[in-house]
Amino acid sequence: MKLSEYLAGSKSGNFFLLAGPCVVESEEVVMRTAEELVRICTDLDIPLVFKGSYRKANRSRLDSFTGIGDIPALEILAKVRERFGVPVVTDIHESKEAALAADYVDMLQIPAFLCRQTDLLVAAAKTGRYVNIKKGQFLSPQSMRFAVEKVRDAGGEEVAVTDRGTMFGYQDLIVDFRSIPEMHEACCCPVIMDITHSLQKPNAAGGVTGGEPRLIETLGRAAIATGADGIFMETHPNPSEAKSDGANMLPLAQAERLLRHLTIIRKAINEIKEEKL
């Protein structure tokens, strides 16, 4: 089965989910998070792609945590796929990383800062893996069609785009929910909303990124209501101890409540669509 078929395969017409910790910081954290997300998503009929960055390249400071090592981290992601039977996604930052990561994961994610890097998009497409492109904070929704076209022109058959906010001012992002229908129209592919990174306060204090996690559910509700096909979020058993992006991650204990609420909204949206038909 193609990954695109899996993502669209919810019997209840539910959204799909890309979720996990920001970075692979330990096997214990990854497996604990994966086990809980798999349990929740199985119960709610949400197609899950487990997320974990095997290496963090976009760090504010030189002493920021970047990972436990490329191969050890990728092997842990592969263990998630084997143990829980769910696909996995990770970020890549240079074209030479595409083939390496593709041996371990099902989806390659292009960070927002790098969404215009042609060599990176082409390398990801050539692996045959599903490619998820995050919208640059500096780009309009309509401009994302050019990134999608690069992937398709390079032979990539499965591609999605993810909104993660637009620069509003120094250390602030804002989400324009018009971008969801606009990217649907411009890109003709699934549109995902990143409901955790969109709440970041980049380099807020002392070179450490802050966030507004109390608003995660607000963004999630709005994203589903405006037609997002998928939700991206980062979650951790204890965000205060996370080695990356803890300030804007959802505590794992809150994931079930959030996803139940979003499932209810999605059901209502589906019913509204049926009435229009």
C-alpha cells in the first residue's frame, strides 16, 4: 500500500497525524511516545506517521543539542516502524542525507527554512519516499506550488505541504488559516497544519526558542475546521526535560484529549460537506 493510501484510509474519514518528539534523544523516550500515540490513534481511527528528527541542524546556538548520532537515531526510528507497524518521518537538511534517511523511514520532511532548496527537493523525490514540505515562514501559500512542482518534476509521486506560520515580527509567528484552502488550490496535494512549531517564539531569550503551548488546541481546532487533511505536532512525556523545542511541545499526557476533540470537529466538518453535496 502506498503511504498516500494509508493516510487517506481512515474508515471514519478522519484526519491523519504526524507526531512524536522533536528529536530522537533516547530510545526510551521514543518508544514510550510511540506506544502511547499508537494506542490513541488506533482507538480514534487516526492514521499515524511517527515523527522524530534524527539530527537537528537548525539550532540557535552552537552548544544546542543536535542528536545522538545519525545511524543510532535512524535505527531507533526503524524500530518504531517494526515494533508498532506504523510509518515514520524524519527531517533532512542536505541532499546527501536523502538516500541515507530513506533506508530507514517512509517519509522525508523538508524544513521550512529549506523549502526552496532545489537540490534537496530533487534528492528527496528521487528516493521514491513520500515528501512533506514545510512552508517557509517567508513564503505565501500560493508560492508553495513551485516547491511541489520540483518534487513532481523530479519523479516524486507522493507529496504534501505543511503550514507552520508566517513571520509576523521579531520572535513571533502568526497563522493565516486562509493558507489551508489556498494551498489546496495551488498545490493540489494534502495540506497539513503544524500546530506546535507555529507557536514558537524563535530565539526569544538567550538564543533559546520559546513558545505558547497553551494555544496548541486552538490552532488544531481551527486547522481541522478550515479543511486541513493532517495535523503535525511534537509531543514529549516531559517537555520541560526535552533536549529540543520543549517550550512549544504538547505534554504526551494531553495528546488523547486533544485528538479526541479534533476528531469530533472533523466528524462535524464531514457532515457539513455531505449536506452541501
